Amino acid sequence: MAHFEKATSVHDWLNQRLAIEKFEKVMMSEYWIPKNINFLWAMGMVLAMTFAILLVSGIFLLMYYQPNVDLAFDSVNYTIMQEVGFGWLWRHVHAVAASVVFLIIYIHMFTGIYYGSYKKGREMIWISGMLLFVAFSAEAFSGYMLPWGQMSYWAGMVITNLFSLGSLELNGIVEWIRGDYVPAQAFLTRFFMLHVLLIPVAILALIAVHFYALRFPHVNNLDGEFFDYDEQAELYKSGNTRASKVIRFANDFLSKDMFVMSIFLIFFFYLVFWQYAFAMDPVNFDPADGLKTPAHIYPEWYFLWSYEILRPFSKDIGLIAFGFAQVIFFLLPFLDKSDNVAPASRRGPFKIWFWVMLVDMIVLTAMGKLPPEGIFSTIGLVAALVFIGLWVVLPFITKIEKKL
Amino acid sequence: MTKGRRGFMGKAFGAVAGVGAVASLYAMKRSWDPLPSVKAAGFTMVDLTAAEPNVLVVEKWRGKPVFILKKTPEMVAAQNEEQTARDIVVGNDHFLVCIGLCTHLGCIPAYRPDKHDFKCACHGGEFDASGIDTLLPPPSPMEIPPFKVDGTTLVLGEAGPEYEKMKSSGITV
């Protein structure tokens, strides 16, 4: 057993038992972050904070929400919105944060793609990040069911039908997922459970894995430069902070993060108080009705690109294309055959690949929102084919890339 | 000796844990199955004499909409064999009876009486008045639910001889 002495202070008492000084060093003051970064490196902490906002607003919604097909709609639209003091605030915060979190996730992802922060030791950061993306998608979908409006119901119908895997007609699986022939009480209660317990727990675990995955390869920098972190840390600790290429995570890096977060929060609360309507689909203010399909069923904006990859094809091919779109980003570190870790602007053909991919995903998103008619169908089909084509050419264009 | 005993203990532990894991997974799977009360959802009876020609009737069966359309004599006359094979004939009247869900992703197509067809708003699929898909993305005709004709009453949920015949000839799955 370790030797304990009479403590001289509360701090010392805790330090003897929990090694809080050592812990503080590992987690904060001696966790080293490169200096050569820009505001895009703050998106991780912006995401962590947005998740915290979702958690807190969700806790308050949970106290009045009723997961019952007869009561759910009114518990949200009447009880929470009109009776609960500041209930509207929690709902609008929750809805806007759920939407904005995907905007930040996409910025975070494309930052990683642009600077090559997914390879040469950083593969697990990328993969754990993609798992988080999947978990957030499942969390968003399950949450979208809960108000039990028309969009909730029909999105639930359409998405669970995907699991019949097209012509395989595996209706048994669909009925098993729903616990009924159609989305009904069993469906609502189990998605409620997933939304408030199982998926949030998975997200918390994945966030821990994601942060841990950063420890060994370290955070990438603007030039993709590799250097000896121990050496640079010694330089910093010896007082030569100017020459060192690293800074402390806290309070140095965190103070920059907090500045970006503040700007983000001003934008966020502007949306919450004045522009919340974009996150609240008007169709979902009609209660769920299994005998009336809304004129247009479309997902929230952040799923539109993959929805548009599903739409222009026949059922089975559409499903395969959709499945492809869901998993292909996981394989990015292995499909990029180049050794270069550098911004896309210095990587020749990859620079073109990056911008075409970004623009293509924006086009897919726009087309996904428009009705599937005439020229929009054609543009959607072309954009979907471009998306698939880009992944096919990626190994070839990165193979011939010049070594930097 | 010790090694053998440790190896045995390891295998024994693995076996017990494996049985426990499989049993737990089975219990979890069963807990997600549709409840008996859900499965025992009753039969739906429809009085066919009340139907008007070229007016779509939507009944609810196991939470799903069932389309019932009495065809006009002109519509029947214009049909080909494939379309007529899907009709339920009661007396001299021809009826379309099908589950009113698009076979693409389960939206409810809308009936257009002037065109005698169905249009799905979700992804633009179309079906003719016999429920046969005429425009992508739906891959197959709308399904015909198990039915039995009892005089002029249609019983949904019970498989009668007409339904069995359609099923064996591959008209519906």
C-alpha cells in the first residue's frame, strides 16, 4: 500500500489519493498542441460544447416529454411549448443545436480531408470520427421520431423500410425493428430509449476514443509537418516558448478555442432566438397519420446528400449506391495512396478532387431538397454518379501524386 | 499440470460465457419482436356494395392502408390480361384490392381519377389502376393482401381460394 501522510491542504489530501497534479498535467498543461494551426482546429471543442448543449437541453425536454403515440405530439407542442416555463427555449436550443452540430461536423470532416489529417498514423482518429458521425446520425434520426408528427412518422416508415434490403424483401427484419407492421407504440418507445440512453452512451464512449486516438499521432498542423513533440515540449518548458513549435492545451490552446466558441455561440443563439424555424419542419406540426403521406418527404438538410444518392436510381441500385455513400468515407485513409500529409492545395490532382467533392456534395444537398422532376432529376443523377466516380478515381490520382 | 488445469478453466469459462452471451442475445432479440396483441390484429371486413366506380376507398388493415377501387366497365374493357388477372371479381364488378404502399419505400400513392392511375409523391413512381408499376423507382406492383370473398363482403387478413390462386400463379408475393 502506498504511503499516506497527514495532508497539508484539501489539494494535498486529494493529490495523495487521486494524483490530481499528474492528471492535470496529462490532460491539460502538458498536453501539447502545435502552434501552426488556424481557427478550423477549434471545431473539435465547438462540437464537444454543442454536444453538451444538446445534453442539457435534452435533460429538460425529457422531464415533460411523453413517449406515447397518443400523448407525444401534445407533450411537445402543447406542454413543452406553452406550459413549461422556458420550455420553448429548450426545444429551440435542442432543435437548432441538432442541426448546427452537423454543419460543424461537416466543417470538421472537410478540414481533416483538406489537410490530410486522416493518414500516416492518424487513421484511428478518422475512423473513430466517422463512427461518431454514424452515432450522431442515428441520434438525430431517433430524436426526429419523438414529436410524432407527420415527418417523424413517414421518415420512420421510409428509413426502416430500407432494412428490407430492396428486392430481398426482408420484411421480417423491418417488422422486428418496428415491433409492429407499421411505426406504432413499440416503435416510438424503443426509439425513445435509443435516443435518450443507448446512443448517447455510445457517443460519450466514442468521444473518449476519439480524444484518446489523438494522443499518439498528435494534432496535425497547417503544413502537415512531423516533428518530435518531446523535444518541442522540453523547449517550451525550458522557457524558450517562442522557439518551440508547441503550446499547452490548457490554458493556451483552450483560450484560442474559447474565442472561436464565443463567436460560434453568438451565431448559435442568433439562430435559436430569431431563425429557429429552419430547424422545425412545418409538416411535422401535423400529428402522425399512417393513412396520409405528406406531399414531399425529405430528410433534414444534413442527410440530403446521401438521400439524393438513393433517389435517382431503381430501388436495388439506389440502395447499393446509398450503402456505398454511407461507408465509403470510412475507407478514405486506405483509398488515399499518397504518402503526403499536406494541405490539398499542394497536392496536385487531389486539390481538384477535394473541391469537386465539396461542390458535388453541396449540389447533392440542394437537389435532395427539390422535387424529383425534370432537370433536377438529371442534375441529381449526374451529381450522384460524380460522387461514386470520385471515389473510384481517388486511389489512382493519389498513386501518381508527386512526393513532397 | 498447472498449465493443463488453467487451460481447462479458461475453456470452461469461455464455454459458460458463450452460452450466456447467446442466451442473452436471444432474449434481447425476442424482446424486440412484435407483441402477440400486435400480431393478433383483427381481420378487416369491407362491404363491397357500398363502393362507387372510379372512387378510391382506403381501408385500414394492420395499420396499413388498403386500396379498394371499383373499376368502371370502360376501364375493365381497356385492360390487358395481366391487369385483369389482378382483379377481384364479385358478380360483374371488377375491383382492385391492394396494400396502398409504394413498393419503393412505403409512401402512399395518390389516385388520379382522371388518369386512372396512382402517383407517388415521394420519389415520383407511378402505378396503373391494377396497381402495376409503370414508372420507376418502384420495382414491383403494389402487393395484394390476403383476402377472402364472402358474398359481397371482403375479409382482409384471411386467405381465400381466389387469393391462394393469385399467390400460386405469382401475381402477388
